[in-house]
Amino acid sequence: MKNTLIWLLFLVLALPLLLTACSDEDDTPATGNLQVNIQNMVGTAPLQLDEGTYTSPAGDTYSVSNFKYYISNVKLISSNGQATFAEPESYHLIAQGGKTAFELKDIPVGTYDKIELAIGVDEAHNHSTDQPGDLDPSNEMVWDWDTGYKFLSLVGAYTGDTESGALVFHVGGDANYKILTLNLPKAINLREQATFELSLQADVNELFQGPHTIDFDEMNSGGHGAGPSMVAENYSNGFLKVVEVK
Amino acid sequence: MAAFRNLLYLAIIPLTFACSPDKETEPKVEPYTPTPYQLTIPSHFPQNITVPPDNALTEEGVELGRHLFYEKKLSGNNTMSCGSCHQQDKAFTDGKALAVGIDGIAHRRGAMSLTNMQWFTQFNWDGGTYSLEEQARGPIENHDELHQDLEEAVHELQATTLYPPLFEKAFGSGTITEENILKALAQFQRTLISADSRYDKHLQGEEALTPEEVEGMQLFMTHPEPGIGLRGGNCGDCHGGTLLSMRTFHNNGLDDTFTDNGLGEVTGNARHNGLFKAPSLRNIALTAPYMHDGRFQTLEEVLDHYNDHLKYNSPNLDPLIIEASNEVDGKTLLLTEEEKRKIIAFLHALTDDNFVKDERFSDPHN
């Protein structure tokens, strides 16, 4: 009895809302989409696997044969705190020569001026064989379920001042899951436009500097094991940047 | 029973006429209604598998494929079948370094274990074929394998009493075709799932491994980082994940110069010379000898290779191997004897006894 009363009350209150929603905004969709494109770079040059030779911040020459990382738990945020959108099952394996884009779908209309995302896999999913999004218990990013996934993998070769050899950076471990917030140069107003495109760049050289400059003569591998990693501290700082919103 | 069936036809004939009065179709003897095959995907395996849309698994297709897999008429002189080189009790290998075909000619490579192929997209040591349907033509026709003209096999099978009805049930036509032979073989092979070793039980939370095997597993999966005292065999870099294969191609340092270019032969890219598929190590204790040319007799020899005998001058040697050492500035892997033993103990925990005994995968002609 009580329930029915509440329902009636709700209906009476909601009816005008529903009616206005239908009458004056009927050509505005309730949701929009955002296409996210990522370009992997080294400084200002697009990353090319195998073929490209690059100079690291410490002055070593290097090339890259494999480059992959997880972007996860993507959120759109409005700075006035009015709206947040969290993509469900948000695990994207970005791979040079593979997936470099994804689409956030069914975003409730609103104005968003920040994007939040993480590099890595959150603790809850890092130690299980559950498979939302691009998590896959037999892809190249898997270690074992104690350590979890590799969050970022870079394999290549280098010639340093005193030594030359292989580069193997595998970064994982819960301590190295980093959440980044990036400001958007132009707000995404889904009332004005139903689909937006966001271009991001990921700069490989930023993995080797800021705060830690990595000299390959001294360190040509890293991240193995669950402890904090210098590369992870570097990737939480300047690795991903927003180029354009349109 | 037969009388009942005839009665049924009597009832159906007027019906078919009613539906299409202008067509003089004969009533179908056995309507083509194959039963979908329920493939159970282990929960800890990748869930996103794709079966070719034109070759969905059916009970009838899989059963036909099993008959064909063990059918000697698929060979030029009716002496061998796929099952001769891919024997179930050896996890579908043959115990030989190099496979030997019907003419006694040795293949340049060894027979591969056939497990969990549903999850792979490139087949053979060099990854040169891209579906199981496509792969199956090779062993039938190659002169160093079954050396049989596939068209000739079609005629031989058509002339039997066994096969036309099996094809009818599986594909809706008793007229045998090359395509349907390959499709049925592929269907059977997609059901060869091995996911019941002690390692699998460990992954599912059971205490199935001994402490030594657990240590072996950790060494197997870990890439060494001597700077922080982290020891490892780095095997998991290439043979990791729940499939025990990253499904990638590498040069694991067997030779300084190549007599077999592997993936390079397929892509024509010199950078790929000497790269081979990092195979799944499931049931590895049953599949000796090891490597594409069967050069190692035992798992001990394999571990000695990775630890002590890698060819560091081999072109395209994998960076994951070049870089891996358990000592700061170490040039080789530098595992201890005890660590090697532990890794081998773990490899033995990958044996799936139920898989090699599963009746569904055995020779139906016996």
C-alpha cells in the first residue's frame, strides 16, 4: 500500500519532466560517443617498429621491435563535478602494429573537460583469469597470477656508449598501476555534437626520462617483479598527451 | 521402426507437395539436421575464439573428422593416417625427431603436438598456414607425409559403404568433396582441448602442485632481474599464459646459420629468418624429442640449451633471450642445477592424463 503511494507520487512528479523531455529536446540524443585515437611516437617522429632508429634522452641509439601497453578504466569528467562517465569493461591493449584506437560508447550527454585513464590493470583484475575487455590469459602481456599482467612491454635493441644489446622493459605489479588525468583543450559537449574524436600521443622517449633518466648502458631491462619501477614513474609523467579534440 | 518411418513419409509427401506444388522434389531420406557440438571452453582460457562461419562444429562433423583423422585411405598406399604421426598417447606426436611419410622419406621437421589449436591462428613450425582447414591439405598431399592426391582420396572414400552416409549426416550431401574432407578434419581437431593438467588445477585454486613444482613455475614464468635479486628462467616470455604459448614467433638460439629459415620462408623478410613458433608446452613430457628438428632427446637437454648452449651470434636471436641473465652483467642465463631441475618438475605438471586417454579422441576404426 505504502509502495503504491510512493509510486503514484513519483509518477505525478516525474510526468512533467518526462513531457518536457519529449517536447523540447526530441532531436537531441540522450547519449554520445567519443572515438579515442592514440599515436605512438618517439619525440616528434611516429614510432616505427624495427625500421626506425631513435636517440634516447640519455643519448643512446635504440630501436623497438615490440611495444604494447594497457590503458584501462577510462573515465570522462566534468570539472564542475556534474558528470562522470566510466566506460564499462574498460581494458584496452594498445599495440604498435595492432589496436591503437577505441570508442567510448553511450556516454550520457553532458560537458566533459577531463579524461582520466590508467596505465596498467587494477588490482581486482590483475590477479585473476577473468577476461573483460582486452584482458586475455594467454596474450603476450601475461606473467603469472601472482604478478599479474605486464602493464607495458617494450622490447628492442640499443647501442650505448660502452655497451650494446637488447632492451627488455616489462612493467607490471600493482605498485605500478598509474592513474592519469589529462585536461582536454576543448570541452566535449555532447549536447552540441553527438560524436567527438580525441587524439592522444604516447611518447616512448618519455618512458626514459622525467623523473628518472634511464641510461641503457646502466639499465637495459626492468620492471620485472612487482616492485615499484622507474619506468612506471616515468609513464605517469608526460608519456601520454592530448593533441586534439574535435 | 521402418514401418513407422514409412508411415511418416506417407504423411510428409502430401505436405511437401502442398508447400511447393510445382516442384517434383523427392522426399529427403534423412533430413539434414546436424546437432551443434558444444565445445566446452575452459574458464581460464581465452574466451574469444572464432570458428570459421562456414564450418561450425557439429556432432556429426566432428565424428566424421575423427574417422578421417584415423583413415589410412587418406594416404597414397593406404598404410598411414594423420594418427600415425599424431598419436594420442604421445599428445599427438610420433616420438621421432623428424616425421617419416609413407615413402620412407623424412620430413625436414618433426610432427607437432595437436592441442588447443582452436586458440591459434597460424599453424606449422613456421606459421605458414592460417586455418586448420587450409593446413590439412598439406599433410595429405606432401610427398614426405601421406602423399595422396586429395581428389583420389575423394574417389576412394566415395567407393566405401562407411563414408557417404557419414558425409551426408555431417554436410547434407553424400557426395564427398575435397572441401568437406578438410572441414571435417578441422572440426575434429578443434575439439582436441587439453586443460586438465595439475597446473590447470593449480590455476583453479586447488593445491595440486608440490612446493618444488611451484618454485619451478615461478622460475619458469619470471624474467630474471639480477639487480633486484629476482631469479628466473624467462620461459614464460614466450611459453607463458594459460595456453603455455604466447602464440608468437622467435629465434631461440639453436643455430648460428640456418638450414631452415622458418617464419622467414613464409614472409620473405630476412628479419624473420630462424624464427619458429614458440609452441605450447602442454604435455611436453610426452612429446620428446624436442624442437622443430627433434634435436634434443630430453627436457634436461632443452634446459642445458637455454642455460649453457645458446648461440649468441645467431642472426635475429630474440632480445628476450639476449638480455636474460641471473647475474648482473651475466652473458648467459646462469640458472643453477637445482633451478633447472625445478623447472623440469614444473614441465611434468603440464601433463594431462585425461587428454591422452580421452575416448572421444581415439581411433574409431579399432
